[in-house]
Amino acid sequence: MSIRNAKDYIQSIRNLNLNVYMFGEKIKSPVDHPIIIPSLNAVALTHDLALDPMYEDLMTTKSHLTGEKINFYNHIFQSTDDLVQKVKRQRMLGQKTACCFQRCVGQDGMNAVYSVAFEVDKKYKTNYFENIVKFVKYVQKEDIVVDGAMTDVKGDRGLSPSQQADPDLYLHVVERTENGIIVNGCKAHQTGICNSQEVLCMPTIAMKPEDKDYAISFAVPTNTPGITIIYGRQSCDTRKLEGSEIDVGNSMFGGQEGLVVFDHVFVPNERIFLDGETEFVIPLVERFSGHHRPSYACKCGVSDVLIGAAGLAADYNGVARASHVRDKLIEMTHLNETMFACALACSYEGVETPSGAYLIDLLLANVCKQNVTRFPYEISRLAEDLAGGIMVTQPSEKDLRSKEIGHYVKKYLKGVESVPTEHRMRIMRLIENLTLGTGAVGYRTESLHGAGSPQAQRIMIARLGNLEHKKRLAKVIAKIDADEAEPDKE
Ligand SMILES: Cc1cc2nc3c(=O)[nH]c(=O)nc-3n(C[C@H](O)[C@H](O)[C@H](O)COP(=O)(O)OP(=O)(O)OC[C@H]3O[C@@H](n4cnc5c(N)ncnc54)[C@H](O)[C@@H]3O)c2cc1C
């Protein structure tokens, strides 16, 4: 089996019997929990669409390792066309789910580890590349969902991993055996962790030789003994327990994050991809976040839904023809297409790494994500503007359906005569979901912090922007003698 259907996928997650806690209690069956189901649906869709002839161009490809047709989420990018396919797939899935569909972190992680492991082996004669190739082949054959786990909880951000008061604040090796390593620590904000069969861990910041035990990368099944998942709360999440479709805003799909504790987790040797080679941590972090930043083209798909919802809100409110309304929709589209253009640009400018895997253009990828940290906020502001205050003050679905007062809700929440009140209420709740509710986790805060906070991109832009080259260009045009004008050479 190389491409799994949604039913098989959900069964395989059910079989894992994961150790998940929510609201202080262990969940008996995560796949049946109403708060979790929408997030599972989103990942399930990435399986079903791969089997749909209409989407196979974006959702599948041929494995360069086995020659078999595979889900594109499990592919190692072999060309700039592959990088572009990823960006287009992300937008399409954002349009279909209006949420985070959770699979790109694992793909970006596998790609980063793949190219870095090749280079570590070349220097140290280790066998990490063989290990990651074996892992990727398994992931491709079984169509496995891989959680990409980079972000440690980090404790005091001003201290390095080995300087922390509690050594477990960064994932690290606590014991070595002949057959593997034992690790302790905790990864935060893990997208889709309960919907993944495997977790791929990577270090999160630059490390010095004294941080050797923290410079580790490996993959283990998510149900490995010692792993505990503590489910992340989202704004308005308990609305999913109320049985109301309208109040949830997006009742079909949703994102998911969790805190993942590793308490003496055993990692067999063949699943280790980095262990102590501290100088390779920076390339690993940079390549992962570089790949991951254009993955935020998913937000362009979610924006498409939000722009559509804002347009409908204007229609239903009877103001669609007002010039400022049309201009706001144009502005939202302009911002959205700018994000998409950047994601495409860094993919078209991708380059081959020594491993044969392709890497996006790092500068453009960081510019892309810097826009993503801002534009969804402005698009949200404009959507809220067009929706009007009723998006946050309207009564509940139960009030709409009430025998006693439902007629008041229907009568007084009506916009234009031709549109049923319920349609207006549904659109308002969708806008609320994407800007303030569970959907905002993926659309707003994930846009800000996911794949690194804004400052992380500014550091990369400063490093890759090559200001000195630009100064030299200016000197040539201004006819300044480069050597004479350099004060430190006088
Ligand atoms: C919805 C969502 C989904 C996510 N999914 C994943 C996932 O699937 N996998 C994964 O690995 N990660 C994931 N992340 C984590 C994401 O990469 C981090 O949120 C991001 O790297 C920022 O880390 P942090 O949240 O710990 O914030 P912090 O690092 O605490 O940052 C807070 C602020 O402090 C600043 N800061 C931090 N350290 C320093 C320092 N040393 N010096 C100066 N300033 C500093 C930052 O620039 C920022 O402004 C996700 C995050 C979100 C919000």
C-alpha cells in the first residue's frame, strides 16, 4: 500500500491507542473525541484527495527511492517543480479545509533531515543518511503521517540548552545503550501530533560543543512508551462539545496542537539521524524552517475562504457595491496574492543540495514568511470590518432554533431580504472562527509564530540580504572609488 485512503488512515490512528490528555483527563479514544474529530477530518482529506483523479497532480508523485506512486506529503523534493507543487497543494488544501491540515511540518522536516544527514555522513562517516532513507521509504510505503517536532519548550530563552536550570527543557540524550539512546524533554505546539503515526524530532536552536547531548534528531512512533501528549486548548474549542454546527463556524475541519512529553523514550540506533554533531544543527534548523516558510501558502487558501466570506457578508449586508467595500476586498486579494507570489518565487529559485534533494531559495522563503506574519492580520482586520459587529455579538444557534425567541432572531438578524438569516449567521460565525476562534490559531497565531517568530526571519534576511554587495553597486553608480572610500583601509 503506498496511498492510504481516509478510512484506513483513521483506523491506523485508532490502533495507536495514543496516550493523550485533555482537560486533565486521559482520553479513551482520541479519534472519537468531538474536539479532535475536525482535525482528524482535515488530515483524512489529505488521504482521500490523493486518491481522487481530480487532485492527483497536486497530491501524488513518483517516489525517487522506490519508483512507486506515493502521497506527495511523503516525497523528498527532486526539482523546483516539486517545490512549486508543494506550494500549490498547500493553497488548494487551505481552500478546502479553511484550517491547518497538519501534514507539511513532517514533510519539511524529512526533507531537511535528508539533505543534512547526507552531509554529516560525508564528514563523519556516520550512517544517518541510510537511516533517513530507510525511514522515508517506510513512510512512503505505509503512507505515514509524520509530526515534525522542532520547537522545544526552551525555558529561559536567554540561556543555551545545557545552561538551563532544568536539563529537560530541551530534548536530550540521558542514556546511551548498545542499541540506541534514551531521551528526555518536551516539544511544544506540536501540530497534528494525535493524528500522526510517527514523530520526527529535530533540535531547535544553534548549539555549542557543550550542548552535544541536545544535538539530536530521530523518529519514533507516536505511541512509543514514555510519550505523553497534552492536548492544546484553542479559543472557543468547547463549542465543539455543544452539538451546534453554526456556532462552531467551521464544523467539518480544524487544526490541532499539543505538548509532547518524552520521559525516558528509547530510540533505536537505526532511527537516529543526528547525534552530537553540533555544527550541523544550524543547517538543519535553517533548511527545515526554509522549507516550512513557503508551506504557509496554506494561509493563502484559508485567506481565499475568508475573502469569500467577507464578500458574502458584504452581499448579505447589502453593501457589496459600495466603493470602499470593493476596495477592501481588492486589498485583501492583493495581500494574499503577494504571500502566494513569494512562496512560488522561493520555490522556482530552489537549488539542488549535495544529497540530490532540492532546497528553496532561503532569502525569498524568509521574505515570504515575514509577509505571512503580517498579512493575515490585515486581511482579518478587513474581514471583521466588512462583517460588522454582529460577527461577535450574534445569539447562538440554539436561540435561532428556539420556539419562543427564534422568530426574533430570524427577524432582527436579517440583512438583505433575499438571503435567509441563517445564511448570514453562518457566514458571520465562519469569519469569527477564522479571526478569533479555533480557526484563528492556524490563520493568525500560527502565521506569526509557526516556522519561527518574525525576528527569526529578520535575522536570516539580514544574513542573506548581502548589504555589502548592494553598497558596492551604489559606489559603482556614484563613481566612488571602492578602495579609497573604505575607511578601514585608509
Ligand atoms: C499554531 C502553532 C503551530 C505550531 N506548530 C509547530 C509544529 O508542528 N512543530 C514545531 O516544532 N513547532 C511548531 N510551532 C512552534 C513555532 O515554531 C514557535 O512558536 C516559534 O518558533 C516561536 O517559539 P515560541 O513559541 O517558543 O516563542 P518564543 O521563542 O518564546 O518567542 C516569543 C518572543 O520572544 C522572542 N525571543 C525568543 N527567544 C529569544 C532570544 N533568545 N533573544 C531575543 N528574543 C527572543 C521571539 O522573537 C518572540 O518575539 C507552532 C506554533 C504555533 C503557534
